[in-house]
Amino acid sequence: MQQLEERDTYTPTDIPHIRSNCDLALNREETLSVPDLKTSSNNSDAALTAKGYAGQDSRVSAVYILNMRGQPLMPTTPRKARILLKEDKAKVIKRTPFTIQLKYATGETKQEITLGIDSGYENIGLSAITNKKEVYSADIKLRTDLVKLNSERRQYRRARRNRNTWYRKPRFLNRKKPEGWLAPSIQHKLDSHIKLINKEKEILPITKINVEVAAFDIQKIKNPEISGLGYQNGVKKDSWNTREYVLHRDNHTCQACHGKSKDPILETHHINSRQIGGNAPDNLLTLCHTCHERVSKGKLKLDVKLPTGFKPETFMSTVRWKLVDMLRYTGNVVNHTYGYITKSNRIALGLEKSHSTDAFVIAGGTIQERSSSSFLIQQVRKCNRKLFKGDRSHLKNTAPRLILGFQRFDKVLWNNIECFVFGRRKAGYFDLRQLDGTKVHASAKAKDITLLQSANTFLIEPLRWGTLLHTLKSAVSVTPAPHGGL
């Protein structure tokens, strides 16, 4: 065994030993993170440290362990993992979060780990805690482009079927939605929650899951004073259709020129495109034909407030129990809580608002030591199979999937900075960025970058807490959702 150089570190001797997952060299779960730890200089940077952040100490606070059968054990310290790797008693399985697998049989005594889930429409918070400390923390940003992409696909499908190239008998009346059917965009987000939880269970022996659920009264959000018959008497009562209501609401007057164009033809305009905004009255505006033409051609910009809609509230009300039932169906011990309880407990503990912090509170965290680092995860699309690109899909999409061995969303190393490929060119130049939006290089050469991890639907990078809080304030919407957790 290669002898390690002398280290300047403080190792506590007055705390009891707790039986964990490995032999005596790994049975000190209390020392998952020791402040001011100076590791030996002959360690492997690729195995134990992240080389990014321009000289910052990005050392991981915990290393996750799998047994010989690939089942998760209790996490250990980087120092103990380094010893196992040098003695060839373990092998590296995953880089981020750093995970190793033992090559020998060992004891598998485990502690109780509770996973807290701050579920949401665009953002998810995850936190796993033991009785003494937090062993995993992550903030996840989900995709928000599914509604638009599905609408585009529907448009192309209908155009194709209405052309004279249809060669089989039309089938319109044989489609039946199965029981429990959800809209594709909502089903995708629900599946993303389950996928993230399963990924967590791959590296930690989760014993219990706590989920935050919520139900929203959208009419009450619009009108706090509504009650009784008011729920039956909506805004469109006594109107023949939505268009008539919008014209009546706007006093049959163009909301752009206010009648100055003298055009008698009035039309309803979608503030957000119908693809993503729908036909709700809040998304419709009365315009005369003249102004509508100018808006459609981009010659006139409307000075109106964009409607926010209630998609997050609808999503949470729809899937709140489906998520709990799906987790219980797969054999998990699941408890649920509510947003107002989470907010009350977080304020009582004096913690700053973030999705991972809410997940920590949901998991039952109180006096547990918080993890010194967290993970930022961004969900991206796996493939782009469009044959054409451009605003009107008139440009042929000829870009290959791989360019000099690199593809979009690959994790690479450039100038000792870990980043992701967000754009590529045929000539071999790449647009490199980090998940918080920081631009690393707009045109990096292929010979200057090194592949660290192939593209995945969930991009992940470790963050220190100071960096994490700054990232959340800048990258995640600072406007709180009605229940404070979406």
C-alpha cells in the first residue's frame, strides 16, 4: 500500500462509534464532513474532487457506497473512500454524485434515512437526512417546453393527415383514454418526480419518504371573497361564448388604438400563443382588424401584462395523491404534509427559503447538521428529431448528433472548469456553460475540452451552499408561488 503523507487534521475521539455498512475503517458516520480537513497530496483529483470553479475547494462532503450486489449502503467520507480505492477494495461507479462500489463482502447495518420531497411544477427540492445530519441535498429545475413541443407536433400531424397523401381509412371514433389518464405534459412531470426519487434510492438506503402535497381553489385565488353561488356564477355567465364575453369585457373597443383606426371589425387576440396560453379569457384581448394585422406581423407591440395562468396550481391539485399512491404502490413508506406546515417550520428554524431547504424541513429536519454542499440538477430533452428548424420550419436540420466525439449536454472539462456543452458547430467549436447560466466559453475548440460524462436527461453539478443560494436567487424565479413551494 502506498503510504499517505502526514495530514494536519483534527479527529474527534470522544464520540461513540456507530455500526454502519462497512468494516472498522468505515464505521464512523459522524465524521462525514470534518471542517478544515487537509487530505494527502497523492489523492486522485478525478476520483475525489471536482476540478471546476476556478480554484475553489469543491471537495465533496460525502461519498456514496454500493455493496457487491449494487445495493446502497450508508455514505462515508472522501478520505475513507480514497483508501478503499488505493487498496483496490472498491471501484468508481458514478462521478456526480461520487459513488463507489465495494469489491468485498461487508456488514450492512444501516441507519434510518428519510427523504423529503418538495414537489412542484417547475422546481423540486430533495433532501435526505439521518438522525444527526443531512446526507443529500438537491434543487431540480424541470422542463417547461413540453406544452409548446406537443402543440407543434399536433400541428404537423394534422397538416400531414389533411394532405392528399393519406392512404388508409381515417380512424376517429376508436380512441379511448384509459382510466387515470393525464395530459402528456402533466404525466411527464409526474414521471420525472418518480424518476428522481428512484435515482436517489440507487445511492442511499431510503427507509421513509415525506412528500408535500397541496390543493388549490383557483376561483378563490382569483376572487378571495367568492362563496356559495359565486362558484356557479362564473365570469362568463350569460355570455354565449368566450369571444362574446371578451368583447363585452373590453366594451367592444380595440385595446391598442382605442378606436382611432376607425376599423369596425373587432377580433380577439391571444396575448400568449394559443399553443401555450390556451383560450382562457385572461389570455384574450379585443383588437381591431388593422391593429391585429400589425401585431401579427410584429409591427406593433402591445403594452399589456402577460397572464401567468394557473398551471402550477392545476398540476399540484391533479397529481397530489397520484404521486403518493404511486410511491406506496412500489413498496415505499410514504407520509404527506402540507405547504403551510413546511413554511411555519422553516420560519421557526430561521432557515432561508429554497426548495432544498423546504425538502429538509419536510423530511423532519430540525437540529441535523446541514450538508456543506448541494447539487443543482437541470432537466433537458434527450433528442431533437425535427427534420427542419427555424421559425417557420423551412431550414433543413442537418447537424449531426456527434461532432468530434461531443454532443449537446455532454459534461466536459475546459481550462480546469467543469461545464456543459450547450451548443455545437460543425467546424468543431462548442458553446460551454454552467447550469446556473454562467457562460464559460462561446467558442471553445474541441482539442481544448475533455469529456467527463456523456449527455443525460438530468444534468447535475455540485455547488457549495454560498454558491447555491446565489444561484437560486438568480436562476430560479424569485416570485413565490401561492403555496410557497412550486
